Amino acid sequence: QVQLVESGGGLVQPGGSLRLSCAASGFTVDYYSIGWFRQAPGKGREVVSCISFSDGSTYYAASVKGRFTISRDSAKNTVYLQMSSLNPEDTAVYYCAAPADYGCYAEEYEYDYWGQGTQVTVSS
């Protein structure tokens, strides 16, 4: 069965860094695009980043460009989201997801497989 498990969230000071992990089983991440989404309290789910299967291209929401980096480790079958220069507006539950096909999408309804989410809280 396809499974995605996020980890690495926690409490961090403003300006700090965290690395989130998305460990996959039941499929190989090299053959799927993987997206990262986040949902803040009282807000809808928004796309943060995506790494494409087709050409390995990466995409970022304007709010995180220059601060977040998505990457893929084939040997570990894991996708990472390195987050730096965090601010309180980054506080959210972060999810990784895979679509039914191999594309990158900004719309959450295009993704069939989701992890359970990991909480990121940026606060002093």
C-alpha cells in the first residue's frame, strides 16, 4: 500500500531552521512528483513546494522562495523540505502528498496520497 510519513516538525525560534522528511513506502519517489502543502489554523491548505518526476524541476510558493528547499534522496526513498529563516507566518501543519499521475500541481485535489502531517510552530 502507498504510504507517506512526515517527520521533523516541532517548535523553533523565529529565524531558525527545520528539515522535514517525507518517507515513502509502496512506491518509489523517483517515479512520482511529490508536493509539500501546509495548513495554518483557520486557513485553507496551500501548496508550499513540489519536485517533479518528469525532469526533477522544483517549484516554490512565493512566500517561501529563497528560504525553503525541496530535495529527493533516492537511496532513502525520501523527500525533504529544508526550511530556513522561519517566521511565525510559517506556523502550520505540513503535509507531503503524491498525485495519481506524475505531475506537479498547486491544487490539493490533484493529489491522491497524503501523509498524516507534522506540526511546525515558530514562536519565541
